[in-house]
Amino acid sequence: MNDRIKELQKFIGSEKLDAMIVTDPANIFYLTGMSNFDPQKGFFLLIFQNKWRLISSLFYQKRIHGVIPNANAVYVPRGESISGYMAKEFADLAAIGFEREDLSFARYELFKKVLRGKKLIPVSGAIEKFRQIKTDDEISLIKKAAAITDKTFAQLLKSIKPGVTEMFLKRKILEIMQDSGAQGCSFDPIVAGGKDSADPHYEGSNKKLKTGEMIVIDLGARYKNYCADMTRTVFLGKAAAKYKNLYNIVLETQEKSLEECKPGASPKQVFDNCVENFKKYGEDRFFTHGLGHGVGIDIHELPNLSPAGTGGFENGMVFTVEPGLYHLGWGGIRVEDLCAIQNGKCAILSKTEKNLIEIRI
């Protein structure tokens, strides 16, 4: 039995649970190596104190075979209920945990029905806390995803010119990443030109880019189910004085924050210090999001570099540092690097240059 499942079994025992139902695809992959990020979520992973079972439809048999030991796989024939099989597995148990952040209310109602008479107990973030400390192998995969992301950005710059659309560049990002060995993007890329760059999660349009605009480009490759994340802001043409000034403030703030990310330091305190640095320039109200987030199997994981941050940085944590300023009616600037705490230091995994970039035509 693998060490990750053993750690969860220790947790189950410490919480006085008989078993736990894992439904989050990222957590199932982390615990078993079984990759199924299908929106239908066709798997239930049942973790007992001394065994485990993956229950799924026969529909997924080919995908599961060779990844999960035969003794741990339970296949449900077409037309029969997966939840009914789960009830059989739990027949002699009393207290069953479930993933509070993942389980829909509809599925919770189904569980209550098939597990009638048993206590269903919400469990919050147990597996995610394990996941925030990456192994060397995991960090190697994330580094590969980061390298593909750097390569993609470098190639993308060649396609940025007046008249191209944001959507064209978004499609180009996916094309370059997949041609470079990635599964695809770790999230829907952001290409936000001009005033729309003031929206941190802008979705993009067929609007044509113009000379005299800033362009926020937020992208990340997904490689063997591990994510990368990086943002650069470029200027199409010769940058105006206001843009240069604000860009330098964002870059200074980011570099100060990176220096503070070290083992034992508080992610929340690093966020607070970032706000204070922006406040020094009268810009703190234009910083509208957290400073960063963990990255791994999911694009947003622990730790949180925000007011919600807890604990301290530890070796093995992978996260972003991404301050930004967003002036409605003018535009936005964000600089984001992917980082890892390794050997007591903060290693920057994003290698793309951060000096102000002007794309001259």
C-alpha cells in the first residue's frame, strides 16, 4: 500500500472514522495515480483503516487496468448503481467521512439515502494539506511544465502585433504548449489588451490589439497532470511614462515579496507586506487579489498568500507570487512567477525575463 494512502489512513483513525469517501479527481490521482479529470467524476475512492477500493463503471475499465491493482478495483456493470456498491462496502461500518469542499448537495443526498443509518461526517482539506508538500519527483514535473510555459511565452511574442486578436493568441498558446509536449493548458489562458487588462480574470474576445496598449498574458502548461503558472505584461509600441512607473512599482513589490518567501515565514505576512509596499506609492487600493497560491495537480492549491493564509512556508511548497495593479478605465499590470521552497531557499521556476518588454513594430 502506498505511503500517501497510509498517511490518510492514519488521519482517518485519528478522527475516529471507519472510512472516508474521496470524490475529488485531483485527490484520487494524488493517492492512487489514477488520472480521471472527467467532469462526470465517474470514480469513488473508498479509504478504510486497513484497505482501499476504487469503485467505477465498466466504462472506465481500460483506463484503470494496469494503474490500480486488480484487488483494489471494483467495476460496476452498466445499469447498476455505483453508490449501491459503495453501500455494500460500508455495510458493517458506522462513521464515514466525505470531502466537504468537493461533494455536491445532490450527491450528499444520494449518500444519505444509500448509507441510511450511518453517520456522514464532513472532512475539510485533509488530503490538500498533504498535497501542499511536494516530493522531488513532483517538483521535477512542475519544473518541466514551467519550462514549457517559458518556451511558449517566448514563441508567443513573435505573434504579437497590431491587428491580431486576443482569441488568436489564446489559441496560439495552446498550440505551442501541446507541440512542446504538454497535455494542454493548466487553465484557460488570459490575453487581456488595453483597458480590459484591468480585469484580473478577463476571458478574452476577438478584439484586435492596438499599438499603445499594455497586454497582460497569464499562461501555464499542464505536464503529466502537474501545472505551471506565469504572468507577464508587455507593451505594444513605446511604453508611456505612467505605464513604466506602475510597471516598476509592481516589479519592485514582487521582488521584495520573493525575498521574503523562505522556510518559517508567514504567507499571510508576506501578503501584508506586499500591500504595505503598494501603500507607500498610494497604489494599495488598486491591488485587488491575493499575492499568490499553491500550484500542483490543481492550479489553485495550498498555501495561500493572502489574508486567508495560515502556517508558514516549508520545504516542498510550490506557489506563485503575483502582485498586480488594476486601474479601471486605463488598464492593469501583473508580474507572476512560479516558485518552490527547496533546500531552505525560494527557487524561482519561471525563467522568463521580467524587465519591461516593449514590442516595437
